[in-house]
Amino acid sequence: MNKGSRNAARLVLAGAGVAIGVFAVVALRSATLSTHQLVAKDSKIEVVVSAHVRGGEGGQTLEEMVEAQLVSCRLEVNSDLIGEVEPLPTNGYFRAVLQPSMDDTNRRQFRGCLEDWKIDQFQLDVIRLAEIARTG
């Protein structure tokens, strides 16, 4: 192989490498890009969580810690708490309603935020995160 054909082969391989790299970046970007869907402003979503605390700060109730985590995490999505966080009959379970509802991207983000350890010795598990059916 002469010097000119080796340079041409290198140039072709470099071009193919660049093309593959660009394709990989575009594919990765589209696979990881957060896309949002329109959500009706009057829609609502219910979240039910199970709360666990080990130790914790004195003077803070479990309900206060749940509310603090919900309020903090709702800042990451386009929904607001409606009303109070309600303790449920099952010990350590709480319910809250947010408006508007959330698209799939915001639901994943909200769930992940709630289940992260934000407050020492405190953990939430999301039991249900579902849109409330509209009446009328």
C-alpha cells in the first residue's frame, strides 16, 4: 500500500469514527432527554407515602417531616400541595393531593425526590402516585 492510499484509509476511518460518535451522542441525548406533556391545570394527583424515622430530632413529629419532604420535592415539579398532609389509619402512612397532576417525567422526578434521603434518619416510600379522576 502506498502512502497516499494509507492516508485515504485513515481519513475514511476517521470520518466513520466521527459519524459513529455523533450518532451515539444524538441517540443518548434523545434517550435521556426529559420531555414534558401538557397537563390540565384543574387535574389533581394523589400521593400516599409510608414514612420511617430512626432517632430523628426531638420535637419534630413524623407528620412534620413528611410535610417538609413533600413541600421540598414539589419545588422540583409544576404542582402545588392542596390542603393538608393527612395521616392515614395505617401507622406511618400519609396522603397528600397536588395540583395540577404530573406527566410521566415529573412523576419520576417527584418519586425520586421523595424517596431520597433528604432529612437525616428519615425515609419515605411512595406507595401510590396516581391522578385523581375528575368528576363532572
